[in-house]
Amino acid sequence: MRGLRNSKAAYVIAMSYRTRKMLCLVVLVIGLPAYIITATTLVSVLDRPHILVETAIYLGLGVAWALPLKSLFRGIGREDPDKTE
């Protein structure tokens, strides 16, 4: 199966390189700005916490968006492995 390249990524859905690249583009252009707006709105509801707490929240949220998408972004910057010459 194409999507099951190693045992760690057994949960990855089989997608072509082009499909993954387009999905990454959608995530970065639409999803990430929406996530940033949501994160800043939620932190502003907290009535301006201490600067160290606020920094920790933003650092945590800054890493948290990428963890579930790590397998989607893996290998996107490389040459298309599905390309036949």
C-alpha cells in the first residue's frame, strides 16, 4: 500500500504527492490564519495573563497546530516520488 510506507505512519491515508501538496497549501493559506485568529481570540478572553504565562500559551499553541499535521507535511519539499520519467 502506498500510504503505509513505514510502521510509524500506519495511520496515514494513501494520497498522491500532488494531493498532499495541494492539501498542505490549503492548510497553510486558510487553516493556519484561522487557527491564529482563534488562538489570539481565546487568549484575549483570559483578561491579559502575566507575560510569561501568555508567552507559554502562544509557544504551546504555536507547536500544537503542527503536531497532528506532521505526517501531511513530511516530504513535501522534495521531488515528486510518484513522478515517472
